[in-house]
Amino acid sequence: METQQISRSAENHSVAFADRMSTPFAKTLDGLRTNPELKLFWDCIWTPPETHEQFLEHAGQLRRFATHSGGLLGRSPDFLAGIVSAWAANADHFGDGAEQLREFHRQCRAENSILTHAISDISERGRIAEDRLLQVVARDADGIYLSGFKQLATLALYADVLLIYPYRMLTEAEDRTALCVAIAPDSAGVTVHSRAGFRAAHEIPDESIDALDEQDAIIELDHAFVPNSHVFIDGSVAQCNTLRARTGMTHPAWIQALGRMAAKAEMYYTLAERVLDGGQTSVKEPGVILAKLRRFAASTQRDFTAAIESAAFDDRYGFWAADRAMLLQGIGNFTERIEGASTLLAQIAGLDLICPKPGRTTQHGLIPAAPQLSDWTLFTNLSSGAYGYRQNKYELAFVGDPDRLAAG
């Protein structure tokens, strides 16, 4: 996530949580949480698979859920559910916080909680802003008090709980920032500085791309209280630096990511096909464009299938997991192709993106999570709008350079 300035401007604003449920995205999220067809999905995402059959069901549910959003929702809600479930399966890593973590997992599962994380530190000119590091500033018998900033808080406006833990390796001198805690985003002392949403070109709220915009945010804590029940790591640099390696938390997260990418690639192809069926466009060889997008979708799905087929029971973590190298290879292949796929979408319309022809398709319903979005709104926002631009940047930054990550 790029460096951001903290301000009270329209670009970076604080939102009253009492008003959030009236927003287009909140309605979308509520629909996903209450959809009876997704009940099995909600059960699966909080259960680390202990058998091969459970793993296949788990992966299948992740892939099917991703289709509901066309692969556009990265954090809603299965990404963090998989992480917390892996933590719970390896709760001994948290030492004194083990039982608190297990109970937190049980509570999240019972309540169908939607979580996000705030993990990156604020940077200025490429350097960590030391005066803005989130750290313990006081403590009492009931818990700890935190002040400072964290970012990469996608979905923070709508999440039930924020997970705060370090994204980078900490030095021994940073024990006050060595934390893994959970806190509600509307808690006293917590401010969410959120980027303004993306509106569709026609500014009709019911057909806004905001229906699919999880938004990213910066979290500011000012003597925010975290009770002991939600403190999982406090002051242990070693526990923070080995959190990923000792709990296997990235395995379910990356399965979710690659399944979502497969759904997104499929949606790009289907959307292009529907727009072309809706009337003439400026593209000279629509068949060639569609063939390239079809290959993009097929290859991403193939990578997801291959990763699933590589799965085995991992004795280190106590659950089934896909092969790490296969997951990263699939994610890397997708990130290398997504910008090219967006360019192909833009080529379909050409000048129509500037001045749409009368009668341009207004077909609805491609994405079940937002059936009110017209094909043309979705198409233009993905191929030439700010929403699509940030989506692509998110994909490229998701795991960084996958080759470097795979090399360790």
C-alpha cells in the first residue's frame, strides 16, 4: 500500500459507524452473510480441513463464493477466517495467549464474524515513521492501551473486528510493537481513516461500483483499550517473527486468493463476451480478444486446480494444505497477466469508453453479489476507471514479487 498522509480531507475521511450500513457495499456484505445458499461456506471457512474430503469441500466453497463477487472481494470474509482458523489449530504458538486465541476463534465462528487486518506501518519517503508506530502506551490488570497507526486495513469500515499484528520482521528493540490483538473498529479511541469510495460514471447510488469496493484505510489508535481476552501476543518479538512459519496461516489465505483469482479471470472473459453481444464496438477482431481472455481464464483455473491436487496433510500444522510452491506459481501467473487482461477489455470499447453509443448494453446480473450493476458500469470501471486501476495495483502488491517469495 502506498504512503498516505493522515488528514481530515475528503480523500481520507473518518466515517461514523452508525451510517455505514446504509452504504452500497454494506448492503452487498449483508446479502452475502444472510444468503441461505452460503451457509455451508460460512461453516467451512472457520474449520481447518483435517481430511482430504474436508479439504476439497473447503477449497470448493472458497471458489464458489468467489464467483459471487466475480473475484473482486479480497477480504470478504474468508481470507481472514482462514488465517484465524490456522492460528487456532496451532494456538500453542501464542503461549500465554493460546486459550484467548482459541476462544476468539470459537466466538468468530459462532457469530459469522467478518474480520480484516491492519498490519503495515506508516511510511514516509520510503522509511518507517517511527513516531507513528503502534505500540503499548499503558496497561492495567484488565488489558493494554495502544496508540499509533496501522494501514492495509481493507474492509475496516465494515468489519466486525480488526486484527493487528506485524507484517514485517521486528528487531529485538521493538518489543513494545510486538503485538497480536483484536479490536472492534468502532471501539473508543479507534479512528478509521478511509479512502472515499468509487462512484459509477452516472452517479446512481444503486448502480455504483461502491457495491463491490471494500475500501482501504488507515487505523489510528489513541489510548485504545484492548482487554486481555483479545490480546494474543504482547511483547514477544520471537512469536511475532515466527507467526507465519509456525502456524501455517498463509496456506489457507493463498488458497482463497488463487480461487478468487480464478473467479476474477472467468468474470473478465464472461463480461467481455456479454458486452460484445450487446452491440457493435470499436474492436476490429473481437474473436481474438475473446480467445485471449478465454485462455487467461482457463489457465488461472488450471493453476487453482493444480494447487488443490497438490494438497497433503501437513504434520507441522495439523491440517490439509496445498503445496506452497504451486500456490505461489499460480498467484504469480495471474499477477503477470491481469494488467494485460484489463488492456484487452479496454480494446473492446475503444472510444466508447469516452462516449458510449446509444443503446449500449445495460444488462444486469453478471455478479450475484451485486446484480444491480449493469455490464457497462462494471466494464468501464474495470477497464478504464479508478476502481479497476486500484484493483490491478492490489493484485500486483498482494504478495509482492512471487518469485522472490518462492525463493524464501
